[in-house]
Amino acid sequence: MKFLSTTLFLLGIMSQPILAEFSFTSTAEHNGVPVPQSEINIQPFESGTLGRIRSRTGDDSGPKIGTTTLRRVKRTNPTANSNNWCGSVRTTTSSNQIKLIHGTFQHPTCTQRPGVTQYPQAAAAWIGIDGDSWTSALLQAGTVCKINNSTGIVENEVWWQWVPSGSYTITNVPVFAGDWIDITINTTSSTAANIKIVNTNRGYTHTINASTGATLARVDADWVVERPYYGTTLAGFAQFTQVWFQNAYATLTSGTSLGITGAKQYQIPGGCASTEFDNSKLYAAVAP
Ligand SMILES: *[C@@H]1O[C@H](CO)[C@@H](O)[C@H](O)[C@H]1NC(C)=O
Ligand SMILES: *[C@@H]1O[C@H](CO)[C@@H](O)[C@H](O)[C@H]1NC(C)=O
Ligand SMILES: *[C@@H]1O[C@H](CO)[C@@H](O)[C@H](O)[C@H]1NC(C)=O
Ligand SMILES: *[C@@H]1O[C@H](CO)[C@@H](O)[C@H](O)[C@H]1NC(C)=O
């Protein structure tokens, strides 16, 4: 994900065709009751787009919190460093593509990270398809917390994006720290998908049918906590409570599934450590 600077955001508004390139429809329910279309509110993300992985570097010695190396359940899992992605990426082949990805996670409690001077401070949790080995498109949905450094107020939002198109905030679906969010992205082709976002705690279900998105290779399955960009520089990475992704799986055209075992664990040095717990769970935790 990526916030654009104010200037770039204004440019973004002026170049609406970027957003108009693909189309989508939405339906929503609250406690099982359909929400009228007039109450469904999807806004271009306040300041830009969400993003692909950046600045990957080679393997490191393993996730750490402080000086404690965390248990890495599957020692065969490769780890790698990134500027902005902390989480698991499982890559398949173009002959056995990802059809669907699922994940459930708890939106974290965010606070200002001591010693961090870049603002805003933010952290996003999401699941998605592509954006790692396939960089020209990424379909993703999740939540973000943003901290206003002058007021200390934390804003929590639900969003989705089909990169390189801009992202959208789903303002009719509330999210609060501690809410469980359940997301399914079901592709019907390399350019069309249904996205279902459920806030389990608040009884909200939001479905998006998107089509004519940028072509996905459908080879990367991503479960990620991201440090967003603000313009061309990284936002401050907010302090967040551990994010557990559960029931994480991707189903493939062959009918088999991929889980976390064997996934690449991306780490953000000085920011976040990602650790596999088992084949359907991982956790991303603040690391100094
Ligand atoms: C989205 O697609 C599904 C199946 O592909 C369909 O059942 C549903 O009605 C569609 N929803 C909208 C809002 O178009
Ligand atoms: C932070 O909050 C103040 C006071 O409401 C507001 O003036 C300012 O624009 C906010 N900053 C950001 C980055 O949203
Ligand atoms: C908030 O961030 C802005 C932009 O980085 C900075 O100019 C300002 O001094 C900060 N305010 C506080 C109260 O930290
Ligand atoms: C995913 O989409 C396909 C094709 O539209 C549909 O047959 C299938 O039932 C969907 N799966 C889920 C879990 O929604």
C-alpha cells in the first residue's frame, strides 16, 4: 500500500482515468440484512495507492524480537528482507495458478512508535494475490491504521485495491482494534474477481465484483503486514499489537491448496518480524 503526498494526491485526482480503467460493483449486508446501494460508500483511498513489495534483499538469520530469535517452526522456510512487507508469500507456478486466497486476522491496536519521527505513522494488514514475483499487478484487501501525530488519533479503515489502480476505502464497513476480519479473494479470471470482506465482530459483510483489472499471473499468495509509503518515502511504521493470520490458505486450479509451510517469510529489519506458526497460521510482530 502507498499513501501519496498531497501534491501527488492532487495529481491523482486529476488523472481519474487511472481509477476508471476497471469497473466493480458492490453489495453489503449488516447482520444478514442487505445494505441499500445508497448506503454503500467506497471512496478512492484518501491519498493514493497501496503497493507492491520494495527493496527485497537476501536471506537473513531469522525473525527476532529484540535479541530473541523467534521459533521458526519450519526451518526450511526461506526468509528475506523487505522495506515494506512483513508476512508470508507462497509462490506457485503459472501452470497451477491461485484461484482463491483466504485469511482471517485481527485488526491490531496501533500506537505511536517511540523514536519514530516520520508521519503519518501507519500499518496495514491484508491478504492478496501477486505483487511479489509478479510485480505488474496485485489484488489485495485489508485494513489500515493511521495515526495523526498532532492529535494522536488513530484512524482504522477497511480498503481494497487492484494495483496499479488506486485503492479504495470502504467507509460503510467499520473496523476497530481487535475486530476479526475475514477476507476471501476469489478470482474468476486473470482480470476479474470477487472479494468478500467480513467484519465478524460487527456483523458486516461486503462483497466486491471487480473486472478488467490489470492482468494477474496468480502465482503469489500473500498474507502481509505492510509499512506503507507516503509519497516516495516510507510512512512511519506504527507500533501494532501482534497480527495473527489464521485459516490462511490459497486454492489452486489443480484443486490442491497452499498454506504457510514453505512460504517465504518477509521481514522488515528494525520494524517487523514474520513467523510461521503452522501451515494455516502466521504472526507478524513489531521488532526493533
Ligand atoms: C458477484 O458475482 C457473484 C458470482 O460471480 C454473483 O453471485 C453476485 O451476484 C455478483 N454480485 C454483484 C454485486 O454483481
Ligand atoms: C491531524 O489532526 C489535526 C487536527 O484535527 C488536523 O488539522 C490535521 O490535518 C490532521 N493531520 C493529518 C495528517 O490528517
Ligand atoms: C507531526 O508530523 C509533522 C510532519 O512530519 C511534523 O512537522 C510535526 O512537527 C509533527 N507534530 C508533532 C506534534 O509531532
Ligand atoms: C469462486 O468463484 C467460482 C466461479 O465464479 C465459483 O464457482 C465458486 O463457488 C467461488 N468460490 C467461493 C468459495 O466463493
